[in-house]
Amino acid sequence: MFNSKRKIEPMEDYGFFGPDSVTWRVWSYPTSPVIGFSRAVVVEELDPFLVAPVTVSSKIYSQPRFRYDRTVRYFATIKFADSRKAVKASEVLMKVHAKAGSVDPVSGLWSDPNNPDQQLWIHLTAWHSILYAYEVYGPGKLSEADEARYWEECAIAAQAQTIDPDQVPRSRQAVREYFERMRPRLAASEARQAAMDHLMNVDVVFPPMPAVLTPGAWVLAKLLRMAIIATLPRWQRDLANLHQPRIIDALIQPVMRVGFRAVAHPRLEVFVLRLISPATVPIAAPALLRMKPLREETLAPAEAFKRHGVPTPRDLYEQLKADQSAIVYPPSAPVPAAPSSTVTPAAAHA
């Protein structure tokens, strides 16, 4: 019999949230790593400043499973891990991003993955997509009070990045308004459409299947692709060149609801997680299995960074920019006048 507690150890504390948070409820539902996360990375590609480093590195094509596994692990760490792991993950990711700056192939402007504007786009796209998948293919809409808490917790998680928490929308309407403001600068290109199409392939999420399971894997791939596309608004589908009949949008919902309800049990969820993101199991399994941490406490991000001696993302960002001030930028990239004036998406759009 499968032992879901194999190599799973309790956390030091509850991290930023905990079992009573709306974040744990929504992000731990099985729609999250399969539909919600896949939708998020697809929609994110509509930002020209995000597709730049993705296109340059090309690792979503050469190492799709590795990239998926590590990215899911990072998001899970911020939501479910203890405070020490969360702040350390934030620090590591920022240092990785500091080396991933590149020239956007569409505008020719410099793309900085640690830039607060770019981070806010990724952050909100993820939190919105996870919630939307939960609503459409999971238990349904949250209560008004719980949704308000969800967006407040979204602002808490933003403090693990360079984002100004005051810029994080605190309501569904505010989130809609943010996406409307972003819409004019979202763009389509062949590179972007190829990336969005690729990120919905089942081999990005699931490991290679034995030959005997190939027919089932093919069916699963088709269903998941339909489910992801069904959550995209028409204008995003047009930009991505993704099209699907409305009847499919309607029919896929009950199929997915039944399927996710069938696996919405802690041990089954850990089993599925071992298949799609093995690196995430030690991080998310304690929360899924409701294992108590060594200390039953939550910490605000600022307190966590201070306790564990890790610089806050905003302080680290300034330090990293200062360290990079002597870098010779590619000839095609505009050279910032000073480390603090790196071109941002907002500035480019203005």
C-alpha cells in the first residue's frame, strides 16, 4: 500500500498562513497544481516582459518537467512551508532572477524578472488562476468574507517578492481592474503563442507513462487542455490563437468537477503530487496531511525575514542592482542611467 507519509517531516512552524487560512483551503485543493497553475503560466506568457527570459533560456522546452517541478515547489513553499524555508526560497529565487535579465524580443527593452511590476503580474495571475480553477472545477465560489480574506492573504504572500503590498488588489473587482489596465500592453507573437501552446502539454505536468497507459494519458491530456482553455476569456484565446467551441467549455466543467472531487483526499493528493511534482511533496504534504509543526505559530513576512537573518526582497533587490551596476549590457538593450532606473513594463507602456 502507498505510504503517503514516507520521508515527510513536520515543519518548524506554520509559515505565513496556517490551517485556518483561506490560502491553505484553496491552494491545497487538487485543482491548484493541475489546472490553476497551468492556467497561470499560460496567461503569464501574454506579458512581453515575461516571455523574454523564457524565450532566451528555452528551458520550458528543454527541461519542461524540471521547470514545472521547481516552480510548483516555490509557490508551495511560500504557501505551506515554515517561515525559514519560505524566506530562504525567496532569497534564492531573487538571486536566480538577478542572472536572468534579458532583452525582450518584441520591444527590444531590457526585462528584469525581479522588477516589482513584473513580479506583481506573475503574482496576481497565479492567485487569480488558482482561485478561478477552484471555483470552476472545485467546491465553487468562496463566501464574501472568505474571498476578502483570500485577497488580504495574497498581499501577505506578495511580501516574499519585491512587490509593494499596497499595490496588491484587495477585492475581485480590483483584480478585474488591474487586468483591464494590463490588457493594452499584453501582446501576441509567434514565440508567445508557441510557449502558451507548449505549456498545456500533458508531458509538462506528468512524467512519461508506460506504453500500456498511453491511450489513457492521451485522453487525460485532451481533457486538461480543454479545461484550461475553457477558463480563458475570449480575448486571451484570440491573442494566444487558442480556440475551442462553447459546447466544450460547458461540458468539460462537470467532468472536471467529478474528477477532482474523486481525488480530493489528502493521501490521494500526496500520491498525485509525487507524480507531477516530486520536489513539492516534502513542502506541501505536511499541510495536506495536517501534520502539526514543531511550533504552532504563524509569522508575518517582515518578522520571518528578521528572525532568520534574511534580507527582505526589496532590500536584496537594491543590493543586487548595485552589485550589477558594472555589468556591460547587450548593445541592443537600453542601458539604465542608474541601478534604480531599470526600464519597467509600466514605464515602457507609458
